[in-house]
Amino acid sequence: MNQKNLKNIPKIIIALDFCKKHLAIDLIKKLDPEIYKVKIGYEMFIRFGVSFIEEIKKFNFDIFLDLKFHDIPSTVFKAVYSVAKLGIWMISIHGCGGYEMMISAKKALSLLKLNPPFLVAVTSLTSFNIQNLSTIGVSSSIEEYVIKISKLSQLAKLNGVICPGFMSKKIKNIFGKSFKTIIPGMRFIADDHHDHNMVMYPDQIKNCDCDYIVIGRSITQSKNPIKRLKEILKYI
């Protein structure tokens, strides 16, 4: 697809949800790093560590290290600083860690001599619903909660938030176009089972006004992942 045609559409981040390294490598060899970015989460990072990041970087991919740091400010400061030195493109923290934790994470990036990675906060997990929030003592609606976390994130000068797809346009309207929104939980209707309560389907993406879409199992568990990615590009 012509690069000019991709300029104004959400960028796709492929979540490398594999238990074996060679499966991830096999997939990224088929991908264009000018079009796609990749995400490394808990499973692959715990299994393969920093060396896996270095291996992926050889293929010239921007890497989103999605470890969702959530701890006391000083611990998050050290964690963010440590992974940022790896040349990561984007790092995630949990917004529910609060403003002081966000500030501490942002300060860690100020110590880097290289260009710092994007720092984004998770607003609400896509597995959550209003019942989940109430069980942990949150009386707000999901919409109100996501806006609160987004406001704190912008005050702390984070680059953006990971948010449910249906909230992206509202966040952009409130906090501005430069405040990045990343949407996880993109699924195909044909996908049988998933643990997301808040999902987006390909035909909905073009109307949600987001910067990045994270796609995992819909691609990594597909018999023909490249065909599926082409289908998504057609939709958006």
C-alpha cells in the first residue's frame, strides 16, 4: 500500500503474543517496519528478556514495551529509566498508580541523553466493565474514570493514554489532537473467544479518531496473519 495513503490512518501495533521466540520472528520477517510497530508484553519479556528486545530492534521495528508499571513513585522511576535506556519507542504505566507516580515516571525520561520514548498511561483495562470497577471501590462510570485518568496523564505531561476505543474521540476532543490515544482489544467478529469487555471491530476503527491500534490474537493466532492485516487496512 502506498505510504501516502497510510499517513492519516491509525498506525497498527502488533502484539507479539507468542510463547516461542521463533514464531514471533517468523511473523515480523513478513511485516514492513514502515507500516507496523510491535508490542512486547509480559509473557515474551519474562521468557526472553532484554536480549529479545535487541533481536527485534535488528529488524528496525519501533517497540512498545507494555509492562504497565504500577508501584510506588521511586520504584517506577527506576523501572522506567532502566527500560528507556534500551531504545524503546513506547512505555506504559498504569494510570491508577496516581499523579505522583506519573510525574516520577516522566522525570526518569528527562535523564536520558537520547530522545525519550513515548510514555502512556493505561486508563481502564478492556477486560473491565462497570461491575469490575465497583468491586475495587470505584463508583465512577467507566467513561468518567477514563476521563479522570486521562486528565491526570496530561497534567503529568505524558504523551497519551491507552483507552477503550469508544472513548478515543472524546479524549481527543477534550485533551487535544496531540494527546495520543492507543486502542487495544481490536477483534474480528469471527473470533470465537476473548476476555475483552470493551472491543473494537475493524469497521468501527475509522470513526474512533485514534493514533494507534493494538492487535494481538486476531493476528498472531490467524492461519494467514498477513491477509488479515490487509483486511484491516482496507477497513480503516
